[in-house]
Amino acid sequence: MKTFAIVVAAALVRASLAGETQLSVKGPDGLTGTAKLSTKLLEDGSRYVSLSLRLSYNGNLETDVLEESTYDSKGRPVRMLQTTHASGKKTSTSVNFTEEGAQVVTNKSGTMKTNLVVFPEGTTANPTVFWFCRDKPEKGRSVEYYLFRLSESSWSKAKSRYDGDEDIVVSGRKVTAHVVRIGEVTSWLDDKGDPYRIELQGLTLERTN
């Protein structure tokens, strides 16, 4: 359950671009949940993302996740925070990105651990952070960059592509969505960059508001 929660949180943060969105979560073997996603474009050109997520398995084993991320005007990570409550245990990971790399502090039920993860040999600027909320990519545009994965405290190479528009049905209504693929995640976004639907690893997240 905790692994699913982290996967869903990571997907939502990568797929969210602007505004506030309420989503339902459905997955295999009775996995259900809700998510609230809020983002802001700040005066200095940076972007802030806040996600609260609640998952349950067949109505039991509830997991709560809070994740916050800040990116500079070029899409480079500035700060990240993730807090997870599961099975009566709390785990938090905070990251500050400095000139040396990612300064990671993990707290598992009161046990603290610090770590420095140096930058990869490649760019950490993610242009998709501003797709549609600020920048309009051309159909077929593809970009590569490195993402920092909080769950693993490591850098991972990612590739994103804008596939153009597609008509889908969400909550009983037909909409035209922008289709963006980020690794194993496929997102259908509105003109402001908010997700209509997100699919990954057998999970489906769909807008309810």
C-alpha cells in the first residue's frame, strides 16, 4: 500500500501544472482513494505544487500522503517534502537542492538520516513543469531530463512527449484534452495544465470537480 501511495503521489506531482484539482483514485485489488492537487505560479517565476492523497485497500489500511515541491523558473527543483502516514507509522523526507546536490533528510518514526545525492551528468530542468500553464509545446515535442525520486533518494532519467489533443469522457462529459506521456505515466490535461485523467501501472486517477 505504501509503495502504491508513493507511485501515485509521484505521478500526480509530475502531471500537475496549474490550479486546483480533485481526483478519484482506482487501482487493482480494491485500491481506491482521493487526491487534492494545488499549484501556483509565483511572482519570481517559480512554481509550487501541493498534493494531499488518501488511499485505502478494500476500505482498510488507510495511507495518507502529503507532498510539496517547488521548481525555479527553468523547471529545476528547489525544495521537496513528502510525509507518509501508514499502519500507524510516520515517514518524512525533505530535500533542499544546493550547489552540491540534493540535501536529503529522512525521518522514520523518529530516526533521522541525512544524505547528499550529487547532481547527475545531465540537466535537471524539466520544461514540462510549465507546459500549458505558461508555455504551449508543439505537438510531438519531446524532452529529456533528470527527475529526483523522493522514494529512492536518487536521480532518474525521464523523457516526456506531447502527443497532441484527444477527445475523452470524464465524469460523464466529453472534453478535449492534451495528451502528455512522462515515462510510464500518461496524462490528459486541460488548457491550464490541470489533469482530467492520469494512468499508470494499472492505476486510474480522474477529475471529479
